[in-house]
Amino acid sequence: MQNVIFHNNINVLDTVTFNTDTAGVATVAKGTSGVDVTFSQPYANPPVVRVSYVAGSTYIPDAQQAYVGGVTQNGFHIVLPGVASDDFTYNWSAIAVSGMKTTRSLPVVLGETATPSAMTQTGGQAATPSATP
């Protein structure tokens, strides 16, 4: 089967189902500091990965400090800054993006107030940043 390419917007009015490499659930077990998630099929490029803590019966601040690390075409890590005091469960999603846009904050010069604009780079072109004195 060949790839299908749409050149216009797509509206889906019902449920969309994705494969198991697009989303899932991972648990950092009590006494450990992370969990590795491995995709069953490698992505062409490292995907964009998001994780969110699935709150249990109590709020656990340590669980909220998890971060994503080591994203590659083959998988990623969910990492805690220390050892988990309990089992912490996370929902995760990974999405492939063609020509991913990268945005970076600008340095703030003392005595100036930065505006909400930031330098955005897509296809080698950069936007002009601004600051208000």
C-alpha cells in the first residue's frame, strides 16, 4: 500500500483509530526512576512525544515532575528526577511531524521587556524578534 497524501484540510466527524505506536500507557514502578517505551515499528524521524500523569487517589507532586528524554525513531524514556515512591502511571502520545517547526526563546536584555514574539525557524527562514524598551 502506498502513502496517501491530502493537499487540503480534512474533517473527521467520527472516531479516528491509530496504531499502538501513536499512544499508550507507561508505568514508572515504585523504587525505579523511569520507564522505557519502545515502538513496535520505528518512525522515519524522532516523533513529538507528550506524557501526562494519570492521577490516582492522591496527588503526588513527584509524579508531576516526570519528563521525556532520549526520543529517537525507536522509542523514548519517561524519567523522574528521583526514585518513585509509588507506581506512577502516564498516558503518552507520539506523533510524526513532517518539516517540524522549531521555536526558541530570545535572550532578554536587562532594562527591556520582551514581547511575546519569539524567533521561529521553518525551512531556514527566521522571524524578526522584537523587544520593548
